[in-house]
Amino acid sequence: MKAKILDHLQQADTPVSGERLSKRLGVSRVAVWKHMRQLQEVGYLIETTPKGYRLVQAPDAPFPWVMGDRGSLVHYHLELPSTMDAAMTLARKGCLAFTTVVAERQTKGRGRLQRRWQSTPGGLYFTMVLRPRIALAEAPLINLAAAVDLADTLHDLYAVDVQLKWPNDLLVEGRKLSGILSQMAAEPDRIDFINLGIGINVHNDTRGVKPPAVAVAALTDRSVSRARILEGFWERLALRLAGDRLAGVVDQWKPRAVTLGRMVTVQTLTDKVSGRALGVAPDGALVVETETGQHVNVLYGDCFHGE
Ligand code: BTN
């Protein structure tokens, strides 16, 4: 209904009365009024004049009603502790694949290895529930795929060129643009779900953030829309998972990688591996040559670049 109301307001040159809207849309005037109030509450600037409603300004947010057919899968919140927890609850209850929890702000946003993820307004913070029909061994490739698809989306929309740090950080000149955190539930022979949590600096202020960060809006003159970023990413990932396109993802990831050839330290939850990053194995593992010449394949972890 909100999409229809907004459509009418956007197309009208003059204010639209509640009565006209209620007739056109087949709902009561009270219902129209309630929707208007809800829209105003989430940031729409809608003027109420004696002649009716006039849309002055629409906020840039991935509201369900601006996400077209995908809208029914979007759970939008002004504030959450973390979209990861809300998505976990939905996933465990059996929600549909691509159900996406979005929050304007997170009070306990988290990154990999239990770090905090600063989630101030203006960024895009979401967790997408995936139910890919892939082998368990292929699961780490989803992280690389998400990084590639997000990088391509940002390039297409805003001509922003990112570098990828293994496994899935998006950087611009060494500054962090986006981070991805995934959680999986699986049985030995089947993945139940992979929750992909993505934080993207879009309009938010990244000054003083450690390690250094940068926002999409600071890298382009074009007007940046969080809804378009989410849509673009969603479309790419859905296409990839519908076809059998995880196979080629390592080759798509490599040309953008800043990790390969560098000295790295990879911190896993239990261990640390240091050495030169030689490459990425077909399963997405980072191949590290240690001081002793041993080749170690690391599947999960956080990577710190040396020289
Ligand atoms: C990292 O680079 O360490 C991963 C950061 C992931 C942040 C996102 S924001 C949306 C989702 N909710 C969270 O609490 N974390 C992820």
C-alpha cells in the first residue's frame, strides 16, 4: 500500500487529498492517514496542506516498499542490537531464502573475530538468509562470491573500484568500505542456511574509525542510494546461486585481490598463521607459505597484511 501511496504522490504536481487516495486505492481515509503517519515516522517529508498531501522529500533507505517484488522478504528496523541475531531467529524458524533483515543502526553490530562493527546511521547494515544447494565444502566460496558481487554492484552503480582482501573485505586505497560476516547452520550432508551479514559505509561518517574506513558517498559525485546497492547486490547473488556459478568465483575474485603475493598473518579463532599468501585454493582457502616453506591452507579467519 505504501508503494502505491508514494507512487500517487510522486506523480502528482499538486497536493493529493486523502479522499482521492482512499478512492483510488480502495481503502479507508483512516488507513491512508495511518500510512502517511508511518511514512513520516521513518523520514518521509510529507506536507499536509488543506488540499491534501504533498511529498517533499523521500529518504534513501531500503524500505520494503521501495524494493519491488523483493519487498516482502525485507524486514526493516530503525534500530537493532545486530541484524545477525534477528536473521538467525528467522532462519531457525524456516524463513524463505533471501529473507533480509536491515537496520538503520545497530547497537551491538559485530564484525569477524568478535570485533565491534560501528553502525551509525547512513550506513547499510543487513543480514541475508541464504539457503544454497551446495556441498558443505563449497560454503566458504559464498564469502568470496558476496565480495565479488558487491564489488561489481558498486562498480556498476558508482564507478567505485574496490580491492578485495581475503576473504571478503572491500577496500579502497587500504581503507575499509565494507565487511562481511557469515554464520552457517548445516548437517553433514546439507547446508540449512548461511546468513550473510554485510556492513557497507555509504553515507555515514567514517572519520576516526579504526582501522581507517571510507564511505561510498565520499568516492563518487553521483547520488548514492542504499536501496539500489542492496537491490543490485541481491540481483547478482540470486542469479549466481540460481545458476551454477560458484565454480568460477575464485577466478573472479583474484584480479581484485590485494592479498596475494603479500606477507600476511591470518588470525583464526584458535590459531595464527604467518607467511606469504601464495594463492586461493578452489575451495576458497588462502594458501600461505610459512617461514619453513610449508604450505598451509586457511579456510576461515581474518587476514592482516604485512609488507
Ligand atoms: C567484518 O569486516 O569484520 C565484518 C563486518 C560485518 C558487519 C555487518 S553489519 C550487518 C551485520 N550485522 C552485524 O552485527 N554484523 C554484520
